[in-house]
Amino acid sequence: MFEQKSTIVERLHAAHPELYAEMIGEARTIRELLEYNRRGNTALHEAAALGNVQLVIHLLEMSCPVDARNQDFETPLIRAAKHAENISEISRVFAVLLKAGANPLIRDKDKRRAVDYCLEKEDLESARLLRCYSHNSSLCQKLLFDTIFFDNWSLLKRIEPLYSRTMVLEYRDENGDSFLYYSVTAGNVELTRYFLSCGVDVNDVGFVSGLTPLVYAAKSHRRTWKSEIIKILLEAGADVTVTDTSGYTALHLCAKYTRGDTESVRLLLDAGMDVNSQKELSRMRTPLLVASKRGNIEVMQLLLERGADPKLSSIDGEYPLNSTIAVLYHTGPAHRREARVYHNILELLLTCGADPNQFTEPNKNGHSFNAFMHILSVGDVRQVQLFLNHGADPRLTDNHGQAGLHYAAHNLDSDVLELLLDFFGADCAKEMRRKSQPGHTVLDIAVKKKHLDNIRLLCESGADVNAVSKDGETPLLYLLTHKSKGVEGLVDLLLWYGADPFAKITTGETAYQLALRLNKRILTELVLRYALLKVLRHLYEAAKSSREKLKDLDAETLRALTQEDQVAHSYFVKCAEELNRMQDMVFYDKVSFLDILACSHRRLLSYVRNAELVSAFKSCMNSIEMKIFGDVIWKRFHEAVTEIKTLIVATEVLKKQLPVGNCDLVVEKILSYLSKRELKKVVQDRMILYRDYVFNPIIKHVVEQGER
């Protein structure tokens, strides 16, 4: 740099000694010319900043770079505009620099051009000069862009004398978009009005995007200015029928891109837009469907109030009702917190005519279902009841043969399944036996989902725990063959409600053998214990006395099976020893603990009606130890006591409600038909309508016979 400046000074001295002599007295100029400038300014930078036209000319003649940039990215042109104090001289310096090829569009480190500094100083003469040397009015165009993106209305007023309105009207960027497009996308309300007042076509279409300013505005996510821009465009005559490249109108786009922007939607509807607009290009999606897919509930509510039809579907078979459920239950916590609002929207959709039984088109997996099935699998009791109140039919099946109960079995909320079981009433047992096309019952699904509460509820309602699927598996066999983890509680529950430990899979293996093969001690002992109980109860009922038979129990089939596994055989021996001891443990009038464990359910109920026997049982159970069967005996006895108490209360309730004179026999018959769950419901509600759906046809027949 120092060598370059020294050369320039030498050449200046040789060519113009008189000028050089003149400069000798200007110490500052000499210093700047000869010394290294830390900011990277050339001699031309300093001459331009001083407004010294003659020196600028001579430096240019000496080939000083006209667009050299210092450390602040300033060219001599920018430095003159920024630092020159004599405004009258600036235009002359500009003329010389521009004639020499200076680029007026270059920006400094602050992103400002020479013209920006001229306008700041209100030097319009220099600004016009800069514009004249900007090819195709590009400088004015860039200035206009500055006014748009920096929302600088005062700058627009300052540069207005520099350009003609024809330039504004004719301007198109490389995509064919006008200034109006840029003011709309920037959300600049004042400039949008200004460009429209200049005569820019409100329906001008970009030749690349194919979009009008109204469509651009509708696609914006910014609510702060969106409705105001749309209002301005509509007042200017914007065409509301145009669409984007996907076939979406401005109404579709407002429903899609800005949640809660009801003002923009209201403006478009007031302008005459079709609330049910469907275009083939958009796959016939309505604005309501688009809003539902985005969870735009405020807009959905407005559209429904303005006549949107919730029964209209897309080509893909999508409905607003299904989409609303999908958004609520398959998105993040932010939407879950709005569950109450979504419930109101679902209610509004149903009230406005949405069909809860309307099936979707098969998805990519070939599965077709309706909105009610969807809500049964993921919703809560309040929503399921809402659908039932609006005509939802849980008996309908999808294309895989699954009905309402099958879907409810997927739901983690067991109250939903219970509500549906209550709804079926008389047909409850029939519906629980219904199998889907793959051959699965409701209990099969609950077991596969490992929903303990649902499994217990179905078992209490009388579900067949030994029903065989098309794969040849019972629910118990399914858990044991699929090597599921953490299933001990499920296996215990199924065995308690009567799952057969001797049931066989297609290879001939029993549940016990499967448990043995899994090599899980807890499962093996669990299945073996219930297998022993099954054999024990069979022998007990066959002989009406187990005393002689129990001595031979260890010679039964189970002993042969356990010989294959030493650990299992050892456990079997302990079980047999404890059972043999239990027959000698008499706790009340010849009733032993073995009687409580092995007798029929009817006989056990007769035992627990005796208050003294119940007291004696509890007293003895607290003083003896039965490591293997103690919990089973206690649980069986406790449930029998609870059932008797429930039967007593249920009997009183039925006697008060049945319109027959001597109703003891009728009540007894009715109670024998009710499941455990139905008995609990009678006691909890303290009322039961004998003609209601709760009773099955047999019970209804019993009541009618009692009346006669």
C-alpha cells in the first residue's frame, strides 16, 4: 500500500508540479497520501471525501481504482456521500466518479449505498445523478425494496421524485412478481395501499409462482397484519376464486396456515367465497377439512356457523370428524390441553350433521373405519357418550370384521369399554363372542394390548377365557407362546377366571408345558398351581369327597409331566404336600380349608352365608401358614363374601322395582343370569329398569312370566 501511494505521489509530482506544490501546504492531505492508512483508504477515497474535484480527476487519470474498498467496505463514491461537507461539490465529485465507471449500487458494511447517505442529507440532486447512472432504474428499484422490507415510509417520500409511476407499474423481478407482491409478503400495509394507488394490478400473477397477491397474503403465518392486508386487497377488487398450484383458494389457505385467524376467514366469506369450496386439484378438500387437519378449531367453528357441510369428504375419503379426532389424539401436549375445546368442536360437528358412522376410504394398509371406531380406541367416556347420543352404532364392523367392542379394547381407559358393555346390555355376551376376520375376540385384543383393567372387566362380564382363535390359541396360550415380558399378572388373572392350563396349541403342547419351556420359574409355578387346582376340583366334585383321592393325587398326570423338570417336580411335591395337609385343617364343623379351595362356587356361597363360619375362617387364616395356596384360598373366600353382600343388596333393589307380588323366585332367577359386573352395577346405581337393555331376553322372559 505504501509503495503504491508513493508511486502515485511521484507521478503526480512529475505530471503536475504546480498542483503538487499547491498541496505542499496541506499537511493533512500530504500525510494521508504518503503514510499507510490504517483504515485502508486510498488517495481517491480521501480526495473524494474532501470534495476536491481536480484531485479526483488527476488520481483517476493515474489509474487509481474507482471502486476500491476500505476496511468499512466504502468505495470513494460512498465515502464522498458520507463525509463530504460541501454538498454543492458532492454532485461534481459524483459526476466524475460515475463517468469513470463507479458502481452506485455497492453497499458498505452497514448495508448502505451512496444514495442512502445523499437522501439522509436531503441531497436530491446527487441522488438523481446516481439514479441516472443506474442501468434500468435498478437503483430506484433497490431503494423501493428498502422501503418495503424496512417498512420505511419516510424513505419512500424522499425517493418519490427519483422515479416514475410507470417504473412501479412495469417492474417485474426474475419470477415475474411486482412490487405489490413484495409489500404483501412483507406485511407492509401502507406500501400495499401505495402500490395499489399507483395502479399495480391487484390480480397480477407471477409467471413462476402463478399466485396472486391475495393468495400470497392468505399463505402467510403472521396474524398481526394478515387480515388488514386481505381487507385492502379485497377492497381493491381481488379475485377470490383464484387458487394456488395445489388448488387451494385463499379461504383454504387461511384455514391451513394461521390458527385462530377468524377475521381473515370472515372477510373472505363476506366477500362471497364458497364456504364449501372444493377443487379437483386439491383432491376435493373443503376449507373445513383443511382446518380440521391443522387443528384450527376457531376457524372450524366459524365455518360451521357460516354453513360448512361436515359430511363432505375429499377424494381420499377424509372427513372433518375423523381429522379432528386424529389431531386431538395423535399430536403433542399443546393440543391435548385443548381437549375441552375439541370436545365442543366434536359436538358442533355432530350437531351440524356429521355422520359418526361414515367410513373412510381404505388407507395404505387397506383399513377402513369410521369416526366412532376411532374415538372408541382413543377417546374418553364423555366423547364416546356424545357419539352414542348422536346415533353412533357400535355394532357396525370395519372391513376387517372388527366392531365397536374390538376398538374399545384398544383404549387404555377401561371406563370406555364398560360404557359400551352397558350399552349392549342384552347383547353383551354375544358381542364379546364376536370374532374379527383374523379370528380375534374382544378379550384377545385386550390380552394382546396387555390392558389388565380391560381384561378384568371382560372376565367379570362373562367373556370366554378359553375361546380359541383361528391360530388355535386361547388368550392364555397367546401370552405363553409369544414370550411376552411382564405377563405374570395377566396370566394369573386369566387362570383365576378359569383359563384352562391344559389347553393345547396346534403342536399339542399344553399351557403348562409352554410355561415349562419358557424357563421362567414364576410362570411355571403359577400355571402348575392352577393345573393342580383344576385336577383337585375335578376329583373333589366327582367323588364328593377328596379325602381318599387326595392321597393318590401325586400319581396323576401332572406328576408325570413334572418329571421332565426337577425344579417343577420339586414345586409339585410341595403343592401336593400342602394340599394333603389342608384336608386335615378343619376350622368349622367339618369344613376344612381344602373344602374352601376345591368346592363348587354354589357350595362356597352357601358356606359364606354362615356368619360364624366366616368369622372362624378369618380367625384361623391369621394363625396358620400356607405358602402356596394361602393367597388363592383367601381371595376365593373374600370374593364369595363380597358376592353374597352384593346379592343381598341387589335382591332388595329388584324386589322394590319388580311389579310382581311374590317375586322371590323371579329375583333369584334374574340374579343367576346377571354377571358380576351387572350385579355391581345394580348395587352402585341402586336401581334397575327390568324392561331396560340391561336384561337379556331370558331375564325379560322370566320377568314376564312372574307378572303373569
